[in-house]
Amino acid sequence: MPGGGGGEKTEKATPKKRRDEREQGNVLRSQDMSVALLLISTVFVFKLLIGNMGHGIMDVFYEFLPGADIGNETLTVLSAMQFFQRLLLDVALIISPLLAFTMLAGVVVNLLQTGFLFTTKTLKIKPEKINPISGAKRMFSSRAIVELIKSLGKIGIILAMTWDIIYNDLRRLPSLMGYRLPVALAMISEMLFNLAFRACAVLIVLALFDYLYQWWKFEKDLKMTKQEVKDEYKLTEGNPQVKGRIRQIQRQMGMLRMMSDVAQADVIITNPTHYAIALRYDNSKDSAPVILAKGKNYVAQKIKERAAEHGIITVENRPLAQALYKQCKIGQQIPLDLYQAVAEILVYVAKVKGGQS
């Protein structure tokens, strides 16, 4: 397999790869899903607000009909501008709840797909984006063809639905001339809502297919080669050989520190050949005897040699040596159930030292 990032991309993206792509602004997102959810929520809220909005618009309409204040004034350029300013302001206030909801829905819909993401890396100018050759390749890529087919399909379906509704309801339009304005507007809005809900149903179905396609394409683009996975592991976890060498050095340093501490021990308890435990008990520092060093086989032999260099007494006690080795860690005080056995050895050591002095 080729080195570096070469080879076939068969491996799923690692968590680090996904984090890096997200920081670059590359996230799973279906534009069709965003549009469909935004349109559905906006149409639904518009349906809820249409009654109040309709009454408000009718009030504005009646207010600015001839016969209102402006009708009794001399029409000038200034009065005309003031008239239209008041008209636009009143209409804006009426539709402002719908506009505010649409803006909020747009933010929420995108957050549902991508989560909170802020990055400026997508704004950077990339040479390949302005390269004509790269642009031509993108224009005729499989992704561009799929997007074109989807767009043509959506346009065709929506046009077919629109024609069906217009064909069925077109004959009703002349009869609306005989209705009062509020009734006619209500009937027209019902026709428009019927079209809108049908369009929403089609768009959500298309959006589901688009989301599945975008997910498949996103995962496919994120895939890595086996070499890329290995290189990333080495980068994040470290080269296994280097890590092994570091652990070896750490063990050697720990061994040197432990051996230097043996010189401070009061007694060495042995198995006699397999285990060696160095104990210290200083009643001015310790509330109980402390394990300074412990070892098995080769390390045990080194502990005994170090003890002999400093004239530290060695006591053989097989059960106690095995228990201390298995139950205690270096730097830890001995457990309560071993106090009696260790105390007897310390008393013996004190007697020996007293006899030597």
C-alpha cells in the first residue's frame, strides 16, 4: 500500500478526523431538509396568525380608503410620502411576528442539523475555489449532477401540483367577484394554504431522501486509508517504539529512586530468595511502618545487596514478605493486620542494634 495518505479509503473516520473536519466547517447538513422544515414551520405559524393578520390588514385597508383623513387633505408630494410611510409601517407591524418567527426558525433549523458551530475557516480564500479547471470539474461532478436532478425533480413535482390546484380551483375564481372582500380573501387564502401544505408534504419527502444522500456522501468523503489511521494513531498516541522506550526509562528511574531509598530502611524482610521488602519506621514522621522498596527475584537481590552496603539488618520471614509484597505499594504504610508481625521484627532489630552498640 502506498505510504502517507495513499491507498483506498476503506476505514471509517476517527473521532479526531471528525473533530478536525468540524473545526473546518465541514459538517453534515441537508439544504433541502433546512428549507423543508423552515417552510413547514412558517406555513403552520402563518396559518395560526392569518386571522389576526387578516383583520389587521383589512383595518389598514379601510383606514386608507378614499374618505379617510388623506382624502380630505390636499394631495402633495409630502403628504403622499407620509401616507405611504404610515401604510408601510402599519403593514410591517402586522407581519412582524411572522417575520420574527421565520428568522428564529431559520436559526433553530440549522442548529438542529449542525449544532452550535462558529468558525471563520470557511471564509478563507482557497486557490482551488477560483481555479477555472477545478470549477469546471465541480460543475460536471457526480454531486452536481445529483443536485441538478433533484432540483429538476422538485420543480416538476411542484409545478404539477400547482397546475392541479389551479385547474380545479380556477373555475371558482370568477365567482369570487360576487363575494364580500373578507370572504373572497378567506377563500383565496384557503386555496393558497392547500397548495402550500401539499408542497410541504412533497418537500419533506424529498428532504428525507436528500438527508440520507448527504449522510452517505458525508461519511464516504470522511473515510480514511489504513495508513492515515496508523499515522493519526502515531500522532495522537505516540509511536509504540518511542512509548516503550519512555516506559523503560521511567522504570529505570523509578528503580534508581527506590534503591536510593533503601539506605533509609530500618530492616529488610525477605522470603529469603524471591522477595525483599525494605521497611522504615520513624515515630517522629510515621504513624506506622512505611514500605520504602520492594522487589521480586532480580530486584529483590539488588535490594539485599544495597542493604548490605549500608549495614541494614535482613530478617527472613516468608509469609510476611509475601503478604507485604502483595498487599502494599511503595510509599504506603503497612496494613493494620500486619502490625503485630512487623512490630515483632522491629523489636528484634532494635535489640540487635542495641547489642551491637
